[in-house]
Amino acid sequence: MNLARGLILSAVLLAAAVLWYLYQPAPPERMPGSAPARESSPAPQPAEPVRPSEVASPPAPPPQSLGASGRATAPTPPSAVPRPAIRVLPVPRQPQPPTIPEAEAIRADLDGVRSMVRDYRSLFRENPVGNNAEIMQAIMGGNKKGAQLGPPEGQKLNAAGELVDRWGTPYFFHQLSKSDMEIRSAGPDRVMWTADDQVTK
């Protein structure tokens, strides 16, 4: 009995295999010279839906100010805002070094001031003391003997009674000792303690 069932099962399987082979669809024939079939690309994935919270909101309008009547006024456009005026400062003019004739004239002026102080020292055995105005007051007759020893030829005093150089700047007198006096001119730039100062002792 079992043998008969096995034979029947084998026959059924054999028949099913024959039928599958006979009814299997044949592959498409390839034409000579045609390119091999490309593999189909995967179907595009649908885009994820955009959530409402992710949508960019438009920029908020600028705040409006309230006018005197209590109504909102439109903001002033940037082009209407007045810009501060730009002030252009002039470039300071650099003083030119003195020419040879001018340098000789400056040296002659300093020599005249030095001779004036030397004459005072030879008369009173010491240098005049004080600032420019006080020294010139003593030299111009305000001394014990009333001797007027200045100003040097071609030079003058300003309204404050100070002896000034050819640029109108007062000389600087520095009493080093009773017998030594440093005399300084500010030079063409009219500023003391710069490179164009003229000094004598």
C-alpha cells in the first residue's frame, strides 16, 4: 500500500515538473547589435511632507512709532536718515629746512642774543635771572645801574615784553649757572623741543 502511494506521488511530481517546463515563458530574443537591457532604476521615493512648523515665516514688519495724535506712523526709510557730515582735517604742513642764507641769518640772531646776555654778565658779574620777560626787563634798564643793553639789532619784543625770534616765538632762556646761559629758538615750526630748534650758549 505504501509502495503504491509513493509511486503515485512520484508520478504527480514528475507530471508537475514537465508541465512547468513546457509552459515556462521563453526569454526575449536579443537583436544582433542591440545594447544589453539596462537594469531598471529604483522608483523615486516620495518627498516627505513639510510640517507647518518648518515653513519659514515672513519677516516681521518694523515696529511703528506713535505720533502726537496717537496714530501709528510709518518708519523712516534708511535713505531718508541724515548722515553725519564728514569733516576733512587739513594735513599739517611740514616745515622746510632753512636755506643756507636763512640759516646764517638765524645764527646771527642767536649770536646777537648771546652778546646781549654776555654784556649784562660782564657788567653785573652774573647772568640775568627769571623768564624771558623778566630777563628783558632787566636788560632794558630795569637793573641797579639803569643800563639798557638790548634788544639786539634787528630784533624786537612782543606785547608781553618778551624777546621773540624771526618767526615771532619768544626765546627760551635757561640759566645753567651764573656764567652760563642756554638760549633756544623754536625754529620755523614755532614749536619748542623739535628737530628744527636753534640753540646757543
